[in-house]
Amino acid sequence: MSETELNERARQLLGQLVTSYIADGQPVGSRTLAKISDEELSSATIRNVMADLEDLGLIKAPHTSAGRVPTVQGYRFFIDQLLKVKPLSARELKLIQGKIASHSNPEDILELASSQLSEITSMAGVVMIPGRVFTALRQIEFLPLSSNQILVILVTMDGTVQNRVITPTKTFKKIELEQAANYLNHHYMGKELTDIRDHILSSMDETRQSMDQMMSAAIDMARQVIDSSYHSEQSMVIAGQTNLMGYSEMGNLDKLRQLFDAFSQKQGILQLFDRSLQAQGVQIFIGEESGYEALDECSIVTSPYEVDGKQMGVIGVIGPTRMSYERVIPIVDVTAQVIASALNQNR
């Protein structure tokens, strides 16, 4: 039997086992499944089905118990094939909309969202804040340095000055760098950095063949500095990390220390959320699916939020793999929509 060949009885028992384990955190035995099963099944029949599920790697036996618990693969099958998502309650929806909609400052909206996610789910709420979301370009300059390097000075409308050193693939004369800067300032001055970034990464690639070599080089240099600025200034707000200490399966001190180090350093989580930024809709990473060892005992539910129709950042909930997915998924999804609405209204 393969996963795709699971019969209805096996699917039903797997779903009941996962649901039971999520509810109380206790390994599930055949007697428990016999009590909660919709069918009149003997313990022997259930044990045979459980043996099949174990052979497929969907459940496993903890060394301290005769019961079974879901594996990462089992959770994935449950989420992809069996899960029925619950709509938010009217109270939860009102709570999310009311607090977020009452703020107009983008930073306040995003910070509040992380607290909201944590409060409603009793897990860690995380919001990725892209660097300088609403900052427009005032001026860009290219200054030649030694060893074929170029100092790029990026000045934004809020008066912030950013310096980046880049190494182009060819050597440019000072006058050529001035021409490149003039081209970029003429076309992009006053436009938001995120708009410039998106334009450079898409439409300019399509018309590259029609540009002369100088303008193509200007685009390449602008791509490097704006993309570097965008990612280096990405940050995130995390709320409710201590909630995770309340889950017994996350009580290992070494694992908790590793997890809290990850929260403190943020870079690994930012990279994970950046992957979600490139995707559409809700994404779920279970255990080692995240590719980040510190999160091997966790599940992460994420969703991007949009500003002016563009995916600008990501929100999410980090909790144990034994989380109530049918409840957390709509909370994250709806919160992302509420954030997008609030940010767009206050543009």
C-alpha cells in the first residue's frame, strides 16, 4: 500500500489519530481509536491499519509509549488530504479587524499584528517588515574606488543616506558612472524603492536587449544596490515566544535554547519567510520541512500580505507541530488580508 492507495478506513483512522493527538498530546492507541471511530471496528482491525500506516511512515511509536503519534509525513498527509479548515468565529474576526484598523501608521499596524497573532493562537506571532516599504528615491550616485569597485550612494526622500560598495563586471570611467546615475535619477527619482526594485527585476529585463551597454550597466548596478538595501533592512517583529514554553513537547531545554537563539538572531527565520514571500497564499512548514534545525520541533504557518497588489511582507505563526491547523490557518490568512486592507487604506 502507498500513500495514494490509502483506503477510506485508513484515511479516517489517520485523521482521527492526528486529531486526537493534537487535542491532548498523548500517543494514541488502538483502544482510543476504537472508542472515537465512527465505525464499529475491533482493536485487532485497528492495529492492522495502524501497522500499515506505520510502514508508510505516517505514524510512529514513541519509545515511552505503546501508542502512536503522527510523523512529519503524517501531518503533511493530514493537512493536504484530510484537513477541514474552520472559519473564524465572529469574535476572533472582530478582534483582528478592530485593533488593526484603528491604526494608520504602517509600522504600528505590523507590530500590532504580531501581538494579535500571538494572543489569538497562544503561540508566537511573527511579522516580516520589508526594508523601507514606503520610502522613495531622491538621488543615486556612483563614485569610482580602487580595485574596480564602485561606491553607490543612495539618498531617499526621508533624508536617509545608504552606502554600498559593489564590484561590476567591467571597468567604468567617471563620466560613464555619471551618465548611469543621471539615467537612473531621471527615470526613478520620486518612486518608491519597492516599485523600482520590482520594475528592475521584471520589465527592464524584458527590454534589456534594446538598451545600449551603458544603460544596461546602470540597471545592473541599481539592481545590486536596491536589492541589497531591500534585503539587508528587512526585519521582523516577534511576539509571544514564551508561549511556546507551555507546550510539553517543547520542554527540552536544549531545543528551547536553540529556538530562542533563532528568535533572537532572526536571520534564519527571515530567510524562511522570504521563501513564503515568493509563493502564493498560505504556506505550511512542518518540522524539518523548514530546513532550519532550530525549528525541527515546530510548525510554521505563513501568508504574504499585499500593498498595491504586490506581495510586500509575510506574517506567520510558529508553534509546535501539534498545533490546531484547522484554526491557525484561517487566523493567519484573514490577518494577512486585514493587514493589506489597513495598509492600502492609509497609503
